[in-house]
Amino acid sequence: MSRTKLNERQLDVLRRICHGQTPITSDDSGLATTIYALRNRGLVTTTRADGRWSAAPTEAGRQHLAHTDATTAPRPSAPSTASEAAELITRLQQASGTLHIANPTPDERAHWRRVLHAVRADHLVPDGHHLQHTGRDKGDLIITLRPGPPPGRSTPPSETVPVPDDLPPETLHPAAAAAHIPACPDCQPRARRILHALCHRAEAKNYIVGNPEASSAASLVITIGDSSFPLSFHEGSYEVPDPSGAKYAWQRVTARTTRPSHELELSLEHTYAHRGRRSHWGDRQRWRLEDKLPALFREIAHRAYTDYERQQALQRKEEETRQRWLTAMQQARTAFLEDHRLKALHAQVQAWQEATAIRAYCDALEGHHVTPDAAEATTAWITWARAYADRIDPIPQNPG
């Protein structure tokens, strides 16, 4: 068993693996380097399932941790850590279950981690509760005592797409039977059985399956909502010498020919909307194409959801643009109406002022002494002027 001294971080991770309530998995990507270092020393093991690994202690790891804790137990801080562990639970219960430590120093954080480890190791957490904390490495440290069992890590359910080992041609799904599959005759039955399984699983998920257009090289099209995903089959090949090109038995064979490898591969159509995403699944030394069909469905579902979110965002953007246009049009109508009213008001005020001035002028003209020779002409002029004032005066017309 390795007795090489571990650093504080490695000891902390080993304690979490041995005594922690929450398992350490590949979701904790920041701990991967430490996990690999512990695994290289034989202190932990990692098991892989559904593309994810989880860490578990070995017997050597448990003995190493016990030996380390035993050799460090006489430290003066150990009794205080044990007493602080019990005090922490009391403080949490008195503070409605939450303790907030503002931006502690690295040494204080390490001390609190030891206290939290002591709480769990000594089983001080009250029944029916669990501890959670945030700010392990930076920021404020918040420790919470919550009712209920500790939350487990959400792991995607293990999904399988069963492919029958044998299937009569007449029972094939119509889309699988009509599919164009560029593969050798020996691989055709297997490829159609895979397509048959894909069709039935897709329809069980309420997806739509069908064959592509004649001009397409795809074998099958799966449609989810407004998104369609063409699937294409490929068969690998390898080169071998071609003796048919040699005319004489002693002649060196230089020609080569290709032969099918009987290794099938399914691929999603490459699009720039999903660049960087995985798009090929096939036979390998460690697995067969059938084993990767669930991953293919997960990728299709991811792409469909991404397309839906992108379409929703585009619709929201278009609606925002439309609303901005409607608002601008309403503002333009309001401004146009305001301008029209101002012009009308100015014209009415000007006409009223002119009519008022004309009447005042007529009153002054009537009061002026006019000679008998000019009386008739003056009276006619005043009559016309007053009639003109009445015509241009907006007030009798009840303007709006």
C-alpha cells in the first residue's frame, strides 16, 4: 500500500470519496486530475457506465486515509475540530438552517472543510436532514442544513434500442425496407434491422420517420417538429493486392483493390447550425453500431431542441422588430396629427385675427366723416369687407 504523503487537496478528495454522501463522478470535471493521481497510486478506482465515470475507494485507499488520520489525530486542532463540528450543528439549528461566512481566507476554508468532514464522519447530522455548502474554493462560504435525504446526482436513464438478431423481410418497417443502403450484400440485412429498430423507437417517441427524396444519399429521415434529420449509412473498406492485374505468375503484383470491411457507420447530415457536434457512430473494436443507437437518439433530440430554441429566438426577435415598427408607426401618426393640428390652429388664429382686424377697420371707416359724393362707394366697400370677414372667420364655422 502506498504511504506517499498526499497533499491537502488529495486528502480532501479521498475523504469525500470514502465518507462523502454525494459520489464524485465525471460531472466534477475540476477533480479529474486529482482522481487520476489517486487512481495511479491505487487508492481509488473509477468505473464507467453510460459514458460517465464514478470514483470509489479501494481498500488501500481506506487504509491510507485511516493511517493518515491516525497519525495526525494528536494535533492540537483535532479536539477543537470535533467540538466545532457539534457546535456547527447547534449554530445551524439556531440560525434557521443557514450559516454565512463572508469571503473566508484559504486557511479558514480548509478549516471549515475539516469541520464539515468531522460532522459527517461523526454522524452529527440530525436524522432526516443533510448538509450542503457552497463556496468551497472561492466566494462566500454558505453552509445549509436542509431537511430530507441528500439529493442524488441526476444521471440520464439507461436507454437501449433493441435490434433483432433475425427479421423476415416481410416484417421490416416500410421505411427500413425501402431505404437505400450503400453496403455490401452481406451487411444489407443487418443494416435494415438497425433501421427497423430506429424506426420503431422513433415512432415510440412520436417522431416521424420516412425515406428521403430520390436525389438524396440518405437512408432514412427522422423528423421532430419542424426539424428533419437525414441519416446515412456507410460501410468501411480496405485495400488488398489485386493479382488479376498480373499477366504472368512471376510478375510483381502492384495493383490494389478495395474490399468491404463489413463495418457499418451511421452519420447525421453535417450542418453549420450544429457544427462541432458528434455526427458519426459506427462499429469499433470495443463496441458495435447497435450499442451507440441511444447516443444517436440523444444527439437528434439535442439538435431538435436547439433548432426549436433557435426558431423561438428568431420569432421573438421578429416579434420585437414588428412591435418596434408598430410603435414607430404610432409615434409617426401621432406626430403627423400633431403637426396637422398645429398648422390648422395657426391658420384659424391668423384668419380670426384678420377677420377681427377687418371688422375693426370697418367700424373705424363708418365713424369717419365721408363726403356725400363718396358715401355710396364707401358703404359698398364696407359691406363687402364685412362679408369677407364673415367668410374667413373660423369661429362661426365651429372649427375642429
